[in-house]
Amino acid sequence: MALLHVVEDGQRATLRRIQNELFDLGADLATPGEDFAPSQIALRIVQPQIDRLEREIDAMNADLAPLRSFILPGGGAGAAYLHLARTVVRRAERAAVAAAREVALNPLAIRYLNRLSDHLFVLARLVAAGEGGDILWEPGATRSAD
């Protein structure tokens, strides 16, 4: 859904690559085991995929003002759907951590989910900057009866 509402070509290309990697991730998580080296039989998330997410996070953050408050999801359709995607990835991360207590899962797959949720958060902020900016949480803003 986020891809349908993000208009910048580079951001769209990033989301397409992530979509492809999510299928790789699904294959990885569907093949628990003890050996997490990539092979012809088992598709595995690898450290360079995580490293790339981290480089992209750093590059996107360089163009953004530092956070002064929590952010409310929104700021335009693209940003809102990216925030939604981020929450889905966080839920998937929690589920993978819980599953890893029962079966051996690739620890890099879980780390990928963690970095991906941060990536989507920063991308949402970047998209929001082009859609009017972040919507900041105003603690206690609705407490008065006025």
C-alpha cells in the first residue's frame, strides 16, 4: 500500500527492493535449522542486506531535522502507509522473536526485521517532509476542557 502512495522514484525503487527482500525473508523464516549459511536449498538473509538498510537509514536521517517529540502517524498518504508498514514489521519482529524460542531461526532475519522497521520509520519521516512535515505528539494537549 505504501508503494502506491510514494511518488519519488528513488523511494519507490527502495520499496520495491524491500518487497522482494520480504519474500526472501519469508523463505528464510520458513526454513528453520542450525545452519544459516545461504545455499541452493535455503535462501537466507545476509549481513550485507542489513548493512544496506543501515546505510540508507543514515543517509535519510542526514536530510531530516532531529526528533523533538514522538511522531503521530500521518503527514500524508505515503507517510501514513509507511508508518502502518512499520507497525506491521514490528509485529512480525515480535512474532519471529517468540518463534525463535521454539525453533532455531536465522538471527540475521530477526535483525533484518528490526532494522527494516527503523528504515520504514525514517522513510516515513522523509516522505512526510514532502507532504507537509511530521505530525508531532503534543503531550497533554487535550487535557483542558476548553
